[in-house]
Amino acid sequence: MNAGWRVGIGYDIHRLVDGRPLVLGGVRIDWPQGLLGHSDGDAVLHAVADALLGAAALPDLGDLFPDTDPAYQGADSRALLAEVVSKVAAAGYRPQNIDCIVHAERPKLSEFKEPIARSIAAILELDPGAVNVKAKTNEGLGPLGSAEGIACTVVALLRTDD
């Protein structure tokens, strides 16, 4: 284990489709489309998990919870993230803060930024002030700009337990 501080970056993207609930950061959002994925498709929590795993130099989310494993079909990403936090702790690290950008043309996410931040903080056992959530559009450019999907980029800071 390396002493001190570690930084990781996570990214995830999922296509918006009809017939699925939209869940971002563990928060259900009333919207006619949801994110396609083997689990619940929560791109925010998936990016948080990968940022934590990267900072701890652990295998990525796809290695730990492969989409070829039926055990993870429809899985709640909050439970997957809690397992990631346990693995990070076993490696000797604790999350310190999270900075998150949700890239979505629609729905508008302004009113959901605080609930998403609180949800992430609760899972990571952090003070809500240690989690920042920003919502950005792609200004109509590319597949994200034409509202075909939602992506998320996260930076996580870890500290050693000692």
C-alpha cells in the first residue's frame, strides 16, 4: 500500500431507452426514459465506483461485476458501490471527497444535484459537503447533445487509513 493520498478518475456512459427507470446517483428521476445497462444503468454511481477503484489501484468495475454474469442483471448500483467501498477500505484507503460531472442534455438536472450528492455521500459515509455534483449539457453536440444518452465523469480523492 502507498501511504498518503490517491486520486482516481472514473467515467461511464449509457444509452437512454424507453421502458427503464432513470436512476442517477441512486436517485430515481421521473423521466420517460432510463439508462440501458446490465445493472440498473446508474452511470453516476458506476463512475464514482471506477474513480475509487482507480485511486486504490484495484480492478475496474467491469472486472469486478462483469455484464456477462447473470448475478448482476438489474443490480442496484448502490449495493455495487458499497461493495467497492469495502474493497477500497480493505486496500487501506478511505474516500475523502468526490467531484462529479453529469453530462446530460435532458432531463435538466439542476434540482437533482443536491439529492444525488447526498445519496453518494451516504453510501461513502462522507459529509455531504465532501461531494460535489455538477450538471452539464453538450450544447446539442454529438450523441449526448442529442439526448441519446447520459455520461458521468468523476474525480475521487482517497486517503490511507493510518
